[in-house]
Amino acid sequence: MGIQINRFDNRFYPDPQRVIARFFVAGGDERSRLLIQKILKLSEEDCQSQLNRILTTYANRHRNITAVFEKHFTNIIHFLRDIGVDENSLSREKKLLVGSYFTHEYSIESAAFFNPCIMEDPNQDHLESGQKRVIVSFRATGEGHISSIVFRSGIIDSHNKLTFRKTNGLVEMPDVIKMREYDKKKYIAKLDELDIHKDIVDQIMDRLNDFFTFGDLQRSIHESVKEVKLSVSKKNVVQSLVWLADAHYDITFSEDTTISERVIFPVSSSERNGIEDARFVRFTGDDGQITYYATFTAYNGFAILPKMLETKDFYHFTIRPLHGKSAQNKGMALFPRKIRGQYVMVSRNDGYCNYLMYSDNLLTWQESIRIEEPEYPWEFVQIGNCGSPIETEKGWLLVTHGVGAMREYCLGLTLLDLEHPEKIICQYEEPILIPNDEEREGYVPNVVYSCGSMVHNNELIIPYGMSDSASSFASLHLDEILAKMTTGR
């Protein structure tokens, strides 16, 4: 008899009303200059009239739409200078109107809302006995299949009932701070890992000091290529140099936002086609300090780049690429603490089996150990993890996914040794969650998938995506799991 699973009534569906205001350029540089000239020809009276209409229509859809217009205006000042206009000569109304023409709304979750991860909220104040405040992250997908990370806040009670805070409809984009300095040695090593080689790389890097800024890199590129006719392949290499440097950044959300308002939308060129499947973990450091990390996959349309997100409060985030020859594929998940003095990560280096990696450095992963390969019919095609392992008294409980006939995704369980997690205690031979009739219909049929679970009141709480379209939750009794995986009964 299999492990009994309880499906929750909670459902999350895509909401097309949740929109962000993005920077927008239509038709390239020349059309942008023509557009600006047309706007500037308007009288101040007409300008004010047009601006009033736009603010009346859109102000209640965004927290501070005029601040967005001001920011987007600063992005196109170079076009003004191209046509001989001093930006300081323009009225505030004209600046805002120009900014509005370089803005468009994007519905971040109009297509799908899936692949969730549940974790304990840093704030556990003012709760009743048996309750826990939780944060659930989701992969939200909109037009063009661009993915971002969004959040919901909820409370799970003593009976493991989940209640979520209602959203207010607003969505907030963060302020972005690019990394100020790069280590040349590490930067070149990452280029080698990504197999980015050309003589133009040496020319560009030789001009830089041991530590350099993004501006230094841009100047070196300009100096190195100005007298060289670049082939298509060398142009791609130059673009990749900027792409890698652009992958380091910090973001900060306004402290008057609720967590459901915050969206981590693609920022760097490495992410322009999406931020995929964030696996969050509440990590306890050697000093007892709590930090939340998330591994995710950045996708730019032709290449993936594994990255690490770090936060303590879900207002301020640091994003960095992962390094090392074993940090080259999707589906990496960090253990919630060090083991024998090292960081530990479960991964799927070959896209087929589960691997384990140890490292002294959180961002660099070189060696990997294959620990699990497809063994049962429901996972013959491939296996992988569904988030960070959970520590229990019997071992590390790893929720897995397997792909079988008809490309059906199911969820399973594996128990790893506490001190040597490369050793498997037991892999449960049957899947614990198989798509039912409701869950198998969607954007990608026949898929249940999770990015991170938690234990509460002695139950394993699993959030999961339903065929890449919507999300729900399920639970299993921890005692029953461990009994069957350690005694076979």
C-alpha cells in the first residue's frame, strides 16, 4: 500500500490584471528620435491634456506611475542629445509625457503561475500556537513566455490549513544596482567554463586591471574593436563578455510594499527570456544566522546560466552567477546547512541523473558525485530534484521528480544519509504524486512539479505546479514516510 497523500483545495491561477510598467522602445533609434520630435512639438497645453488623460487611466494601476515615467525618460536622454535638445530645457510635464511613450504594461503572470517553493517567513511575530507564517515563491510567465519570480504570503495553522493574504493588484519593480567591481581572474575562469574563446577576448582582457568595473570593460571593448573588423563569431563573443558582466547585480524593493507586490523580473541580458524555477532554501550558517538562498536558471533565448539569489529579508536581494565545471545545468538545490564543514548541493549535471556536490565556496562548484539514476518505470526518461533536501532524524528527505511514459512527470521521495548524503538510504519505488484528471490539463500536459517543500506539524507540505499552468498543495504524514523508507512497512 502506497503512502497516503492529501491534496489541498488551495489553487493559484494566472492573473492577467497583475502588470508591471516596463521600458519600451518601438522600431529602433531613428523611430525613437522621430517620436520624441513629435512629442516636443506639442504645446504645453496639449502636453498637459495628454498627460492628464494618461495619469487618469493608469495611475491607479501602479504605485507611482510618474516615477516610472521619470525613470524611463532618463533612459532616452541620449536621443534628445542626438537631436540637439537640452533635457533641462523641458518642462516636467513634457519629460513625463515623453517617458510615458517609452513605457508599456506587461502582464507578468497572464500565461502561467507554477513551480512553487514554500519556506518559513523571516517574520514569525503575532501568531497563535501551531501557526507558522510562510512565503511561497512561484514562477510566473507572461507574453513571450518570459518568466519571473513572484511571491505570496500565507499562514499555515495547527491543522495544516493554508490561508493566503489577498493581493491588492499592485506590482512593484525593484531598484537595480549593478555590481561595481569584477575580479579579472574569476571572470576569465567563468569565460573558460562557458567555452567563450577568441583572440579578441585576450585583447579586451589585457587592457583591464586585476579588478575592473563595468565601465572599464565597456571602454576596453570599444578600444579593442574600433580598428578591427569583427566576424559574426567575434561579435557574439563580445556580446557574451557584456552578458556575463551584466549577470551580477543587487535589487532593492521599497519597504512600503507587501511581498505579493514584489516581482523579480529579468534584469540582465543573461535573463532576457526568463528567470526559471527558483529553488529557495532557509540556510543556517555556522554562526546561527539565517540567510535565504535560491538557485535559478537564467535564460537568454539560446543559453542558460545557473545563478544564486541571496536575501535575509525579501526586500534586498543579491544575484550572482554560479561558477565551476559542475554548475552548468538546470535543477541545482542547496542543502539548508553545511555538512562536515562544506556547502552541499544536489544537482542534475547531465539532465538525466541526480548528483551531489561539495564545495568550500558557495558560488563555485567543481566536482560532482552521481548518486541516483532512473530505476523505476515512472522515472525511466529522467530524474531530478524538486528543491532542497529536508533534514529529519532518519536522514535528508529529498523530493524528486521523474519522467516516464507519455512524458508524464510524477513526484517521488529519496532518503539520504545525514552525514554522508551521497549515500542513499532508500528510494521509494512508487511515485507519491501522479497528475490526476484536473492536473494533467494545461500549458504542458501531464506534469506535476515542485521547487521546494517544508515540514510543519509533522507533515511534509509540498507545493506543486499543475501542467505548467497553475499551482496547488499536497501533504503527507512524515512518520508514515520515514517508516516506509526505513523499515519497508
